[in-house]
Amino acid sequence: GVDHAIQYLDALVVGAGFGGVYQLKKLRDHGYSVKLVESGSDYGGVWYWNRYPGARVDTANPQYQFSDPALWEDWEWKQRFPRSAEIRAYFAHVAEIWDLRKDTKFDTFVTAATWDDQEATWTVKTENGDTYKAKFFLLSTGFAAKRYIPDWKGIDKFKGTFIHPSYWPHEEPDLKGKKVAIIGTGSTGIQIATELGKVAGELYIFQRTLNMSLPMRQVDYNDHDHGYPKSGYPEIFSQRTTSFGGFDFNFLPRATFDDTREKRLQTYEELWAEGDFKFWLATYHDMLFSLSANHEAYTFWRDKTRAKIRDPVIADMLAPMDQPYAFGTKRISLETGYFEIFNQENVHLVDVNATPIQEITELGIKTSEKEMEFDYIICATGYDALTGGLAQIDIKGRSSPSRTSRPESLKEHWENGTLTYLGLAVSSFPNMFIQYGPQAPTALCNGPTCAELQGDWIVGLLDYMREKGLKRIEAKSESERKWKEDVLKFANATLLPQTKSWYMGDNVPGKVREPLIFLGGVPEYLRRLGECRDGGYEGFVME
Ligand code: NA7
């Protein structure tokens, strides 16, 4: 066999999306020995995996990139909302300018990590037999590292092609004239549907919950116009820290009913016309907090959306007169003609609440009503979001007082609900930090933004430990309990807990229902991080 020598490092970073790439660059600049390992074969994280037709980001540029001028000075985006392939090209640019490849190992899935309290190091093992020993174990696995596919009977019997969109074949399948099913109408499902509506012979979309998607105003840039002058970039990036969602915009300083009806409709029209997230996160500040305010936003969305759909029965399924759930409490998607595809003869909508999927058969999908034949089943059912990608690694921390006989695994630690301190650290898992994980502003705040905000804080902490000659840091379990209370408090002030969503852990059967993201907003989150740091990393034990 191949001899896999143990590699000794200051830090091992897992995951080559925005978070991991930033950590590698920053830690190396600060003089640490660091390696980045990634299960995919190149950079990009979710953008490495998601290559399905229509895959693109919902954050408008120039926000969706790193703030380092060395990167943006000679990079020109081709679209306001870049497609997956363009984001991968951007990652290749980043890797070149930041010289990342020499310290990155691809095709390397981390299976296990064990903390050694004597040595104060992590021993990390990978599927291909590598072993690393690192003082710090940094998880940048993102919120969508573990796919979720419902355990329908018969998936293995299907004679056609069954695809989770994040495993889209690199060689584009020819779907022209084919009978295609898409299960799921999250961001992924509606992006694919919009593209496949143009080519598939028959397209059946299986909807469990309708998507309150907003229109995307895509812009193709040309050689002269890149949408925004680069001289304004630093200002855009600086606004990340003062915006609720880490963008260059914020909620309005007014509540919904502070305005007259006329003024309100005009405001909604203006936000709508922006064609980005503004109707969600730059609207009246009470929209996500008050049912009556939320209902106003829904009504506007509903009327705009119904106007696009010819068949009133389909309109009732996609944008019903009675509000089905609070607007914006599931992840808002941006669409480019999704609702209009239902006006085509070849596109059909199946309500899986009325006729649930019972099993997958040799021929296709069997619902409670009938068996339907398909060439392709696209299973856009999402991810075991936020916690799944972390808990699937067999991470063993130190023995906690309640489990003296053996070290506790992260999965066990989270058995009855997620516990972190600041969404970054976990008690009884010393020298381990999580980026873009649960109980942080993850997914509210986008990848590059969170990568920098959390990444800078983590690197600052490592620098502090080096200066003080400290070897070990661990979050107190009391800090975790308090953080959980805060996460709950902020979530309960919003309408989000009233809706079933992956923000609340609802999408995976058996998962604990709890708010999985920090909903206090980015400025409040940064205030907490700053307070902790300025108090000499309060809430941690350091040795
Ligand atoms: P999402 O947003 O989790 O969407 C998954 C979709 O699949 C959603 O419409 C689900 O309905 C549906 N689903 C899940 N399980 C089933 C079953 N058993 N039967 C029928 N339908 C089902 O994942 P995406 O990949 O679209 O997006 C993930 C994130 O990536 C996105 O939010 C952005 O941040 C980018 P439900 O709504 O749960 O009723």
C-alpha cells in the first residue's frame, strides 16, 4: 500500500468554498502552517457541486465576492447574478492570485477527527487514508454539505436516471423531448424547472410547499459596463457590517403601517423593480416580525405573481388568495420566468399534499393517485442543512464530565439539539472552529461576506493565543447554553418559527426542531463577537 506519512500542521481547514479558501489565505499570511482539504476535485464548495441547468447565485454583484482589491481589480463579472460556471471561474482566479493550490488537497473527504488532550492536537483522518495532526481543526464545510434524499422505496429500481441536482453529471444530459420529474420547489427546483421547461418534452413539478419567489433582474454586462464602478466597491463591502443580512442595503427605518396605503404600494413597487433580495431584506423593518405587516407584503407578492399565471387553478396552487405561510420565512429565491412556465402545455404541477409520493418504481413515480412514467427524476429535495455536514464527520472531542468513560462525538453532543458558542465553537471540542454553520447568521448573510467576518475573528483569536503562548481553548458549556437562549430569543421575535423550513430543521425527518440560524442580524452578531474578543475571549477557557 501507499505510505501515508502523518502531516503536522498549525491548522487543518476542511472545505474549499468561500470560507475555507479565505481561512487558508489568511492563516498562511499570518505565518501558520495550514492545509486545506476538500472532497470535491476543485474549488467552489456548493458551486463545485451544483452544475444543474440554471444554477446561479441569488446575491447581486458586486456583493458576491471577496473584498481584497488584488482580486477584484482585474476581475470582470459577466452577469449581475453569475451562473455556477462563472463562480467556478472566479474561484480559479482567486486560487491563482492567492496562490492556493500548493496548499490544497482535493478529492479528500474527511471522515474522522479525534482530539488528544495530552498533545493538544487534533488527529484528522480522510477517506483516502491521509492522516493530519493539527493544533486547530477548522470546519468550513458550509451549510449544504450533506444532501437530503427522502427514503422512498424503490429508488434503486428506477430504470431511468435519478439525480440529486448537486450531483449533476459533468457531461450535460440531453433532456430534449424527455419526460422529466422535478421533486421539490426550493431555490434549486425552481431554477432547474425554469430551464427544463424550455427543453423537456413533458415536465412535471412535484410541489409540497409553494415558493414565494421574487423576480430576478438579471443583467448581462459587456466590455464597457460592469454594472457598478469599482471605485465604489470598498464602500459596498464596508456596508456588510451594518446591514441586517450583511448586504449593501438594510431594512427601511419605517414600519409597514407608518406609510399610507398609496405610499406603501409605491415603496413595494420600487423594491420589486430592483429585482433582487430588496423586497425581502430592504423592506419595512417589521415585515419579518409582524403578521399584519407580513400579510401586506404577501398580498402584493400574490397579486403580482397571479398576474403571470393564466390558469386560475394553477394560480391557486402557486400563489393562493389565502396566505399559506409568512412571506420570507422560507429562503426567498429569485426567479427568471418560473411562474410563466406553467402557461406552457408541456409543464404540469403536481400537489404532493393532495397526492403524496408513495414510492419510486421501475418506470417512475407512484403517487397515491397513479403511477407516472419518467425518463429522469430530479430530486431537488435539498440538504440536511447547517448541522448535517458537520455531524456526518465522526468528530470526537474530550471526555465531558457526563461522559467520563469515553469521548463524546459531535453528533452525540447535538443529539437533543444544536449547541454552539457564537455559532463558532463547541464545548468539549477544544481548538475546533466552525464557519458558516448553525447558530450564526449563515445563509442570511452570504458566503464571501460570512467568510471574511467570521474568518477574521477566528484568525484574530489564533494570533492572540500565539502571542500569549496558549495551547488550548474551549467554549464553556454555560456559554453554549446562554448562546442557545439568545438564538431562541432572536428567532422567537421573528415569524420564522411559525413556518416549516430548513432554517428550523423541519425538512429532515427526525431532526430536532429548533432555530438553526442566528436571527439577530449581522451587526448584532458582530457586536457579540467583538464583546467576546474585547473581554479577552470571554466565555472560553484558555490554557
Ligand atoms: P430546499 O430549499 O430545502 O428545497 C427542497 C424542496 O424539496 C422543498 O420544496 C421541499 O418542500 C421539497 N421536499 C423535501 N422533501 C420532500 C418530500 N419528501 N416530498 C416532496 N417534496 C419534498 O433545497 P434547495 O436545494 O432548493 O435549496 C437549498 C438552498 O440552497 C437554498 O435555500 C439557498 O440557500 C441555496 P418543503 O418546502 O420542505 O415542503
